[in-house]
Amino acid sequence: MIRFSTRWKEELVAETAEGTLVFEFSMGQPHVYFPGKELWEREVPAWARSRWEEFHASCTEWCHRQGVPISVVENTFVYQQR
């Protein structure tokens, strides 16, 4: 299960039992910028590397429920919260 929440720093936080990832979430005009597969594989920790499809599907579902657009791009950020 992946739980999503927003943070004031224009970030979308995805929490799992294995760890937490942070994505870009613009708040002026709400929009989630989700990393493409190439960026994902370079930036996420080993526990998340093979889970792009799962995170993307969950994030897309969250965005749909919130009425927020989502784009897959290579010029965004994703990092593990420690």
C-alpha cells in the first residue's frame, strides 16, 4: 500500500512500509510531475527500483481522485526521504 500526502515545499510524499519517496507537486496550478523510467532507475533506492509501474499507477489514481493532472517527465525530481 502506498499512502500519498502533500507538503508545503511543493512535494508529494509517497509512504510505504519499505520507505518514503518524494515527488514534485506544483501547488500554484496543482500538477504532479512523475519521473520517467530512466530517471526513476537512476534516482530511487534499490527497494523501489523495480516498482515504477506500481508507484505510477498508485500516483495516477491519487491524482485522479484529487482532480490533479499528472505528467511523466525526465526533468523532475524524486528522492528518498530519510
